[in-house]
Amino acid sequence: MKSEGGFTLLELLVALGLLALGMLLFLQTSVLTLRLHARSRRGTEALLLAQEKMEILLAQGWEDALASFSADAEVGGEVDSQGRFAMETVRRGCRYRIFLERSETAPHLDRYRVTCFWEGSSRGFAGERSVAISAAGGWGR
């Protein structure tokens, strides 16, 4: 009896099934990687936006900075019921809500806090998706 040197139909189906499974796992990993990258990008943009607002606060002072922020705000631009300045802006297709707070810690020394929230996948501002920066300013006023 001569043995044939080829693949059987069953071996071919098993090989194609394993290849399909491998491709599926690769595609799932790629999608997860893209989602994590988008989340990381939004967090980095929020941090840069908060840092930008903080630098303006430190350079211009509270009143002058709020005047310029009010002009730039797409929504809000006023002091809310908790004494925070609240505004919303859109950067690269993502909406950010920014809160600026000021407290006087010593004479001629203010403590600023900038908190930036961004929209999550549910199209709402999520508390766990935020970044906050604090600094002291007001020297020489």
C-alpha cells in the first residue's frame, strides 16, 4: 500500500479554525489597544489643557484670567454655585469641562486648583475621568 503525502479534509479544517481563532484574538487585541490609546490621549490632552489654564492663572492673576477664559468658553464661563469658575471647551473633537478654584492661604498668596473632566464613552462627564493641578500664585500683588 502506498501512502499519499497530502492533508486530509479534517486536518485542513482544524488548521483553518486555528488560523481564524488567531486572527480573531489579534483583532480583539488591536481594538483594545486603540481604545486604550484614545483614553490615554484624552487624559494627556486634559492634563495639557489644565496646565495651560494654570499657567494663565499664575501669569495674569484670578480676575484677568477669568475674563480671558470667559471669552474662550464655548459653554459656561461663569462662577457656579460652589464659587468655582466653570467652563466647557472642545479640543480635537472631545468636550472638556474645566473648573477653576481659588483659595487664599496667606496674605498675597492664593492657591489655585484646575480640574478638567472629559467625556467618557457614555457621552457624559465621568468623575473618575479627570485631572487636577494645584499651585500657589499671587506673588507681588
